Amino acid sequence: MPIDLRSDTVTQPTAAMREAMAHAEVGDDVFGEDPTVNALEQRLAARFGKEAGLFCASGTMANQIAINAHARPGDEVICDEGAHVYKYEGGGTMSTSGCSVKLLCGDRGRFTAGQVEEAVNDPGNPHFPISRLVVVENTANRGGGSTWDLREVVRIRQVCTARNLKLHMDGARIFNAMATDGNTAAAWGAPFDSVSISLSKGLGAPVGSVLVGTEAFIALSRRARKRIGGGMRQAGILAAAGLHALDHHVERLREDHARAKRIGEACASLPLVKSVMPVETNIVVIELQAGTTANELLGKLREKGILASVFGPSTVRLVTHLDIDDDAIEQVIAAWRSIAC
């Protein structure tokens, strides 16, 4: 089997997780009658200090439902230029919700309250869309898994409140962020009107994200989920994997971070490497020297049984996760060194 570092979405359910799924109590979730789904939604809503939750098939679905519930066609969404909601969600902000996007040039995916203030349109000027929603991605994928400073997010919240904007967090890897900064889920949830929480990345569940917010917001979101075909029936089989992940796969995230740092440190001094983004969590982004393309490098790694992903013409990304142990890391480092020789 190859060592697959393309993403933390490639993990296989553990035997214990499969056992939990096999014995999940289920019902019809569209009728609100799946007890395992209800338990997962309630648990994450409470953990992040929100009133209610909605189980979704993916992080993309959760984010796009949030945008649809917060904004109206013709409104504007403010986010970083590399944000997942803009680059990797199939144009859903525009096609599903009819919203335009204003892009901020942040520091590895993290912008400031001052940038938000400058970006907000004059709501009285009919030439411009109404600025309606700000989206924060934590951790920031294209920032190499960079984590936000909660204090700056609180300042962004203050701008949003003053300017009548909603604030959503794409928390695809929020548990990775919390493993790094030590803040609680409730502390991270407090500044936001809504949070999407992925279970299928670092936590290792096969499917699913949960969107949390007020009861009124989740009621709108549930309607939006149904409208786009996201209403699931006996989804407790999937929700059981999420509950198992919350019980067993959160504390171990620090192991992924330590392994990612080992890769980054080992590769930083290699002659074919131009730079390595600061490794804060489980994502390693490596820029190659001129003369070697990302596709060429990935081809050589593939020959050695290692999979990674292209992140730009001369940039590659490697992501550590539940299925990558210390032996795998040593093989990865050895492969990079052999290619560099």
C-alpha cells in the first residue's frame, strides 16, 4: 500500500469505528428521528456554544448551506483569496446562493479586522453589492495549515457587529487549531454566527460535517439542505463514526502535527527545496527550486510508493493523518533525500 499524504480525507475507518457504525441506532433523519444524528448535532452544538446543529454530507455542503442561509442573491461574501469556499467549492457561492465574492490578501490565509473594515461596501450605494458575510477558514489550507489568532477574530467580530455583517467559520480543521493554540471549542465558537465542523479530515470519520448556529439559523439551513438534495435518511450509521471520532481521535491530533514538523524540518535543507511554509499543524507545503516542477517531483515520489498533491506549478502539499505512523514518516523523509541526491 502506498503512503498516502495527499490529504487527511483519505483515512480508513478504524476497526472500532466500523464497529460503532455497525451497531448505530438509526431512524429517518429528514423526519428528525435518527437518534444518533440528533446526538451528534446536539453534542457539537453544545461544545461550540451554539443552540443547534445540522449533519451534512461534507464540509463543502455545510459551508454552502451557511452562505445560503446568511445571505441573499446579489449580496457579497468577504474571504481570503485562497479560501476553500472560493477556490475549492465548485463556484457554489455564486451558483447556489447568487453571491459575489470580495477577496482579501491575507497572511497565509489570515486577514485582519482592518482589512475587513476597508472591504465593507457602502450599503447605500446601489452600484455595489451589499456586504453580508465574512468567512474565516481555520486552519487555513492554502496557508499550510496556519492557525488564526482568536484575539484578531474577536476584533473581526466587532467590525461585523458594527457593520451588520454575519461571521462564519469554515472549521474544516478546527480541532487541529485547538490542539495547537489550547483554546476551547466554546471560545472559538463564541465570535461566530455559524461554524462548520469537519469530521472526515483529521478526525478520521469516513463522511460528514456538522453546521452549528442558532435554532433559527439551523432551521433555515435544514431547508437549504433539503433543497439541494442533502436530506439523508438513516444517516446514524455515518453519524456514529463522527461520535466515535470525537471520543477517540481528538487528542491524538498532536501526533499528526509532530510528524508533519519532522517532514518539514527534514526537507527544508534539501537542495531541491526552495522553502517550506511554517508547519503549525498537519499540513506541509513545500516550494521547489527552479528546474523541478511539482508534477515531476510527485512522479518520483510515486515511484517510491508515496503520494502527495500538487499545490502550484512548483509547490507540493503533504498532509499527515490517522493512518500515517512514525515508520511511514521515516520512509517519506528517506525518499525525499534520495530524490534530492
